[in-house]
Amino acid sequence: MKAHDGMYIDGAWRPAAGPDVIEVVNPVDEEVLAQVPAGTADDVDAAVRAARAAFPAWSATPPAERAARLLALRDVLVARKDEIAETVTAELGAPLSFARSVHVGMPILVAGSYAELAATHAFEEQVGNSTVHQEPIGVVGAITPWNYPLHQIVAKVAPALAAGCTVVLKPAEDTPLTAQIFAEAVHEAGLPAGVFNLVTGRGPVAGQALAAHEGVDLVSFTGSTAVGRQIGATAGAAVKKVALELGGKSANVILPSADLARAVNVGVANVMANSGQTCSAWTRMLVHREQYEEALELAAAAAAKYGDRIGPVVNAKQQARVRSYIHQGIEEGARLIAGGPESPRERGYFVRPTVFADVGPEMAIAQEEIFGPVLCVLRYEDEEDAVRIANGTVYGLAGAVWAGDDAEAAAFARRLETGQVDINGGRFNPLAPFGGYKQSGVGRELGAHGLAEYLQTKSLQFQER
């Protein structure tokens, strides 16, 4: 795979400040794909300085012109979609069809949506005798994960640029090649130098330096809750804004009136997508006690259809983590009805699609984010019990409710402590706000709510006339 040996700073690829490199490994065969530089605090400082220098002109650029640049960026991503999909498959291990449709298709839609928002958003309004302005917050430090490498980049960079902010991106160590292609696309789209900057590197070094840098006004981070706490503490010490999209343990609640077969099959597919590496995956399936055994048969059959056809998890550490949770579930007394801890292949970081029955709500596998293709099926007695179980974790990112009609499902969904709920299989909406309650994060991404994270408000008071 093609890789740059420098950082994209101030509109050009520049040598890294230090000699350290990160090896990018293909999780399918464990072969090294490429090397990228491991950025230092000096690289971060250079990138932030470039972003600060570019901010006055970019923030003063008319929204219509910013929209045009975002459309140009989207068009470059469209033109390079096959190359991007192949790169995501190589460094993440996602099946190519899934990479094309989701890993590339979704961020292209999101980029287009922010081009439209930049052109149509009301950055000024009149409130009584006050004129209220929405202004860009400044320099954004964006720290993104590996599980959806392009989407997570676009979901932060596109609204920041639409708002008039400038950006320094620190992508995940496992998937930096996709980020480098994005930087090339930014350059090809003609964005001014310094408006977008890329520093590859490790979280404890480059990520920490970016979060702590006095020249950064907002830190937008997606990743684990544990790291999110560290980012929040670092940013909080400087009283800078943070936007955190963190972990999840989402409930898929199947009410007795639902189409059980459809709800179970869609639920299993949701957990297995992207090899279970989705923060919003419905990893807890809640079924009424009278339908529980039938649901287990359906879930086991659905999981068996995947076999080892899903892609690997991202790296050896993640594989070991997921397999350890499967062992822990067995030790806690949960019953395996599909999959298990054994690896299905000799090479590659594969995990068998796994389904647990007889899961107690307090078990670790029902409380902690596993981030792999592991589904827990829990029984509930009545709706009150289902609400208690669904809300009984520290997380609140997403979820699903199935019922005989949308009104019944929506009434139940309103009782859930979570940021986004799919009703009877409602499809993903890239314009709807995405984000969590409780320890699933702070702030929202996507659509107008995502744009608002990158804006601050100023009011001008005039004498009454």
C-alpha cells in the first residue's frame, strides 16, 4: 500500500520531526502493509500553528464558498471511492462489499450533507433587540478511531470546516492510510493551506499533545470511555470544549407484539456488522420470557450463517480482548449457543460469531463493551423489567425497539436512557444527531446538531427602536 513518510501540514507533506514509525498490519494475514511516521509533540505543534495561522482567513470565508470547497472534497472522495474501499479493507479487514457501501458510502453522504448545511445554515438571527451570531470556535483537534476510519474523520472534519474552523487530525494508529488518502483529497479539492492538517502518531504521544495544546480550542474525540476520560481531564484543565463519542452497550428490545423472526435476524446482523466493532451495536438482545427459547433458536441459526465469513477484528490485542470476554462469559455461567473462543483460522485476527444465552444483566459480558462479534440474549418478565435491564448500564449510546406498531415501540423507546433508538428497523439517518447519554459521551455528531458543536455564540444588543 502507498504511504507517505511525512505529515500533511500547512498544505504540504513535510518530514516528521522524529524517526519513529508505526507499522500498518493487515489483520487478515498479519502481514505488514506499510509504515507511517509516529508523530511527536513537535509535529503537533507545527500543525496547530499552521491551523491557527489559517483560521482568520478561513473563518471569514463566506459560507457559500466553504460549501463549495466541501462539495469539491466530496467529489474527490467519490472519484477515489474504490481506492479508499480497498485501503479500508487492507488495514481494517472489512469485507470489500461492506467497505464500499458503508465505510465509503456513508462518509460521502455526510460530506455532502455538510456542504448543504454550510450553504443554508442561519449563522445569524434576531432575538428581540439582539442580533445573535454563531461563529466558528477556532482550531479543532480531531482524534479518530480505527473502526470506521473515513466516516469518523468526515463526521468531525466536515462540520468543522463548514463552521469555519481549522483542523488538526490525529487518526488511529491502525488505520492511518485511509487518513492519508483523505489528506490527499483535501489537497486535491483546493482547500487553503493550513485549514486541514494531518499528524499520524500514537495516542499517548501525539493524541495527548493535541488535546493539551494551548492553541487548540476544541477537542473532538471518538474512542473508548477510558481514554475519553483522560481527554476530558486534559482539555478541562485548560477550560477548552470537548466533544466525546465513547462506548456503548446498546439494548435491542423485542416486545411481545413484534415480528420476532425479523427482529432477531436484524439484531444478529447488526452485531456482526464490521466484525462487531461498532460502538452503537445492539449487543444486548432483550426478549420476553415466553418467547425466549424461540428467539434463541432463531439467533443461533442466524449466527451460524455467518460462519467465518465476517472479517477479522483489527489487531491481535483486540482479538485477545474479545476472546477473553467469551471465556469470561462461560465462567460467569452464560450458555454458548453459537461460536466460542476458538479462532476459526490459523492466521489473521478472526473471532467466531458468538451468541450467549442465559445471560444475567449484571454479568460482565452484559455490562462491558466487548467490541467484537458477541451477542448476549437476556430474558425479561414485563415492560418494567425490560426498561430496568435496558437502562442498567453506564452507557447510553443507541438501541432498538421492536413492536407490533411504531407507536407502541416509540412509547417504549422514550423511556430508554440513550441517544438514538431505531424503531422497528428504522434505517440510519446521516442528518439525525448521533451521540450518547451517561458515559457514552458528551455532544452530538451529524446534521445540524453536529455543526453546532463547532460554533460559539455572540449576541449584540441594540437600543430598542
